[in-house]
Amino acid sequence: SSVIIFSYCLCLFLIQGVKQMPLRHFGFIVVGDDFVQDQGTDKFRMKVVGVSKPKQAIDVAKSMVADGVQAIELCGAFSPVIVGKIIEAIEYKVPVGTVSYGAESIPGLYKLFSD
């Protein structure tokens, strides 16, 4: 969930001893249903966008960068090829990370995405 992602980012900055987190606008793209959700506070904003087809994320990422998103995280459903296309499309302007799953998760993921 978005709270977990934010918590992870916050923990990284706190561990490094940063008193004020420079990350103020974060984006997350997930494959599922099409939706847009903006949330946050005056100090931190997060935009979560759902896409029904992975290729849609290319335009979504470009839009996020244009809107001031400083880092983008992609759900684990994106292939390395699409991730590369997204990074190229945004011209390497912000860091792009991906969620990954260990080999032990493959059977469970297959059940979720094999419909």
C-alpha cells in the first residue's frame, strides 16, 4: 500500500540521519484497474495511478514528472522492457524503482495474475 511505501522511504532517510526529508512528491504506478489517487500533506504528496495495461505507464510517468514527482515506484507487474521504456521516456529525469518478488513468491503471483 502507499503507506508502506512512504514508511519505507521515510525510514531510509531517518537511518541516514536526514532531519528534513527532501522527497516531497512521490509517484507509484500499479497494474490493475484504471484510477488516479492523490494524497498527502503540505510536506509530502503521493500520486498513485492504476493502469489496466503496462504500456499506459509510459505516458503516466511522463505526466508525473511534468507534475513535479521526484521519484517513481513501479509495481512488480512491470517487465524489465517496459521499465526501460519508462525510464527512457522520462529521459532519466527522476529515479525509477521497481517492486520485486523473490522466487518463493512465484506460485502466489501466478495464482493472482493467471485469470
